[in-house]
Amino acid sequence: MLRISSRIAVKGRRWCVEKTPKTTSVKDKGFQREEREWEQVDQTLDMRPPLAEERFEVDIEIARKRLKYQSSKRGMLEMDAILGQYATDNIDSWDVTQLKEWHNILREYDINLYGWLVKRDKLDELPDTLKNSALYSELTSFVNERYSFE
């Protein structure tokens, strides 16, 4: 359990809120310890970064550098190679809307994105943000031309 504050904690991927502000003292094998009651909240945690914001319009060069770095340092070697190379080749020519679109692509989990790109997973599970994305279709054609996953 990761402790966020005295009243909120995270158990697994769910927010938990303390039921009672008071702690009860429990004697366990000669040691005194505090025990708190927790109540689970329905809201699940979304560990992905937030959707693209307006900060891209403030300084576009910093946004390009940040997105280029995030594309090449994903944590999954295959996605580092695919997304990093695609971003390095194309990101300097993109405008603000394309940068926001790329940010939303990078928001997806690596394993899901990899499955969709190499057509291992069903494309009907593809989120609406990617189905309507011209940049995502360019990325899939880049993957099909450059790499052979069959």
C-alpha cells in the first residue's frame, strides 16, 4: 500500500479513503500498533498522463523536444525503436494539432499500442482517439513499410 496522505491511500489501482478519522490501538504479540479502517472508492486510477493541454502553444520547441524524448524512452524496447524513429523523422515538421495528436498516441500503454501496430490485437479495441487519428494511420503505414512482424 502506497501512502498518499493521512486520509487517502492507494491499494492496487483503487483510491481508498479512511472511514474514520480515529485510529484504534491493537495489541498484537506484545507490540502496540495502530490500525486504520479503509473504505474503497469506486473511482479507479488512470495511470496515464493527462490529455494534451494548451501548453503546446506556449513553447512549441520545448514540446517537440519533450515528445521526442518520451517517444524514444518508453520502457519497452520495441516501442522505443518504433516510436522513437518515427518521431525523430517527422516531429520537426508537425504543427500544434499534430503534436497534441502525438501526445494522445503516447498516452496509450506500450503493450496495447504495440499489439495494435503489429496487428496482433483486435483493432476493434482501438480507442476512438486513435481510430480518427490521421497521425496514427501514418504511424501504422510506417510500421508496415519499415518492419516485418509476420
